[in-house]
Amino acid sequence: MKVLSNWRSVRLWETQVERELHRKYSLRTHGILIGSFTLLLMWGVSALQMHLLHVDSLAVRYFLTLGVGYLGYLLVLRWWAKRLVEERGLDFDVDAPDVEFGCGRGGGGSHGSTSSAEASSNGGGSGLSDIASGALDVAGGADEGAVVVVPVIAIFLICAAILFGAGSLVLLYFSWDALLAVAIEIAFSYVSARAAVRVAREGWLMAAVRLTWKPLLGAVICAVALGALLDHFMPQVDSLPEAVRVLLKKH
């Protein structure tokens, strides 16, 4: 019973911190700023690969761009959440219980809002990959009578990859759920440093990855599939805008 009581007190503390963060800050605006910075970072990485490193494969370029962008996003998220917690006037001085048990933190302080983010990101990754690989198999074995159909399939898959990939990136980088979860973890680390709190926590990194790995996977699958399609059907293009211009000229 003492363990349950102490766990409730931790949950109440998390709720208090979450409400305080929502009251003092517009987390949606912070999410937009973090997402905009991450997209600019990815644009710079992509341009560096194209103009200086001369990476010709769009699939490889998109994969590396998303990888560097995600690492940059995690670093910015950690720094930003730390600034929110350390902002003068934000009071986290609450009674911290003396808890000593090994239950992992299942839902986090923002479990209600983050569950919807995880559910909404379950969609299009693996399904789109199956469609893209099936279309490439059809294109590879097409006879002369199917030559007219292949460009139509390619255009459809390119548009689908752009649509689902862009949606995954928006869900990944512009959501404030991860920012809130990381801020709560950092605030808890401050409290546990000055009180006898020994609850097994997942930490800020695991909290961020838990909320973002599914949209990241969807974005990577869509981006690599898009790059592979462009490399296969339009090897002469060096970028997605150039591919769009070529498609518009043909149609």
C-alpha cells in the first residue's frame, strides 16, 4: 500500500509539473520553432551532400539527411526542455516522496496526450514499403506492352511517398508531446538530486525516442522509397524539385 501511495504522489507531481508548463508556455509554438529549426538543419545537410560531397543516390542522401536531422532534433529538444525547466520563476519545489521500487514509468507525465501521438503514427510505414517494393518488381519484369503503365505507377508512388513522408515529418518534429515528456524527465532528475527519490525512470532520451521512433520510421521508409523510385525511374535528376519539373514538362 505504501508503494501505491508513493506512486500516486509521483503521478500527482508529474501532473502538477505538466500543468505548470502548459500555464507558463505555449508548447505548440515551441514545437513549431523546434520543427522549423530541424527542417532547416536537414535542408543544410542535404545541400551539403549534393553540392560538396556529391552524393548521387537520392535514397542514400535522404537516409543520411533524416539521420542527422533526428540527432540534431534530440539535442535541440534536450537543450530546449532544460531551458524551460530552469527558467526563473518556474517552481518545481514540491514534496518528493521516498520511493524505492523498480516499476518503470509506463506512461509519463503526458500519457494522455502522447498516446494519441503514438497511435496516429502507426500508419503508413510498412504498408508503403510493401507497395513500393511490389511496384519496383512489376517495373523490373515489365514487357513492352506494360511500358506505358510503369510511369503512371511511378508517379503515383512518388506522390504517395511525398504525402506520407511529409506527414510523418510534421508529426515527428512539430509535435510538442516529446518536448513535454523530456521537460518532465529533466525536472524529475532535479527533484531526485535533492530528495530521496529512487523511482526507476526511463530518462529523457528514452522518453523522446519512445514518442518519436514510429513517425521517424515512417519518414525514413517513405524517404528511402521515394529516393529509390527517383533513382530507378529518373536517374538523370539530382533532387526532388528537379524531378517535379521534369514530370510537369512531360505531362
